[in-house]
Amino acid sequence: MVVFLGWTLLSVCLLVCASQGQKNFTAESGQNVTLTCQARKNIQTVKWSRADLGDEYVFLYRDGRETLVHQHPSFKDRVDLKDKQMKDGDVSLILKNVTINDTGTYECRVVETGTSGLKPISIIYLSVVDQPRRPVGLIVGLSVSGVLIVAAVVGFVIYRKYKG
Ligand SMILES: *[C@@H]1O[C@H](CO)[C@@H](O)[C@H](O)[C@H]1NC(C)=O
Ligand SMILES: *[C@@H]1O[C@H](CO)[C@@H](O)[C@H](O)[C@H]1NC(C)=O
Ligand SMILES: *[C@@H]1O[C@H](CO)[C@@H](O)[C@H](O)[C@H]1NC(C)=O
Ligand SMILES: *[C@@H]1O[C@H](CO)[C@@H](O)[C@H](O)[C@H]1NC(C)=O
């Protein structure tokens, strides 16, 4: 029931949020997330940054390759361009195995050939939540206590019967 409601809300949000062009995105920890960014063709530089990281970036592609010098350590080996060729200007970024610490506002900026300066393309607010705890443990626990209570009552009744 709860799961059903969750999915319904999610679907509604996907519809409503998408139609309003919002760039809010929620993920569960452990998932791989794609931060979408669609630029025009002839990309020279791609920079993905997060406002709270200061000078360190999430991902930087420059001079024909990925540059790692000032990449924030938490993104080491966890980010990849969705399309390494950046065909048709798709510079979306895949962020693997997200944690709650990846929550933040991500900005995608590019330099197109023949222009100078980073041009902001998209801003995405990513919110990562811990995976909901499965209620299996709870149900098992309740069942076990149920059995114990029944056993105790039965035991008590038998005890009374023998005593009486
Ligand atoms: C995204 O979510 C944040 C916090 O939940 C909210 O403050 C902000 O207005 C939202 N932005 C959009 C574009 O929906
Ligand atoms: C995330 O991506 C990695 C490699 O790209 C893959 O091995 C892993 O199964 C993916 N994880 C999820 C939750 O999809
Ligand atoms: C994902 O991250 C968690 C903690 O951040 C780590 O324990 C786990 O091994 C990682 N999983 C993968 C597939 O890299
Ligand atoms: C998040 O960051 C805090 C402080 O930097 C760290 O203690 C914690 O282990 C991190 N959590 C995850 C899931 O990476």
C-alpha cells in the first residue's frame, strides 16, 4: 500500500516536475544517477561543479580529455560522461553509487568551440536519501512475539488445568 502510494506520488511528480521544467532529482543511496545536460555541438570544455565545493570540481573535460587535478576526492572514479563522444552535445554525467553526501546543487557549464568563457547550461538539485529499511525484520519480529504470546497463554491454561 505504502509502496503503491509512493510510486503514484513519484509518477505524479515525474509528470508535474518534468512539465514545469524543474531540475530537482531524488535518488536512493547506492544508485547510479544521471545528471542530464544538453549543450550544443562542438564542445571544447565541460565542467560539472557543485556550489559548496569551492575550487574543486566534480568533473572537468578540457583539451580533449578528462582532467583530474582539482577533482574533489569524493568523486574519484565515480563519475563518467554518459556519452564519451559527447555526440550531439550530450554532456550528461553519470554519478555512481551515490551517498547522502552527494546531496547538493550541481551545475553544468560548457565552452563551445569559437566562444570563450564557461556558459551555464543546467543546474540540478540532487537529493540523496538513505534506502528505506525493509519492514521484513519488523514482520518477523511481530510473528515471533505473537507465537511466544500464544505459547505462554496455552502454557498457562494447561498449567491451570493440571493444577485444578
Ligand atoms: C527543489 O527543491 C528544493 C528543496 O526541496 C526547493 O527549495 C526548490 O525550490 C526546488 N526547486 C525546483 C526548481 O523545484
Ligand atoms: C552502477 O554502475 C556500475 C558500473 O557502471 C554497475 O556495475 C552497477 O551495477 C550499477 N549500479 C546500479 C545500482 O545500477
Ligand atoms: C558504494 O559505496 C559504499 C559506501 O559509500 C561502499 O561501501 C560500497 O562498496 C560501494 N559500492 C560499490 C559497488 O562501489
Ligand atoms: C559523509 O560525510 C561525513 C563527513 O564528511 C562522513 O563522516 C560520512 O562517513 C560520509 N557518509 C557517507 C555515506 O559517505
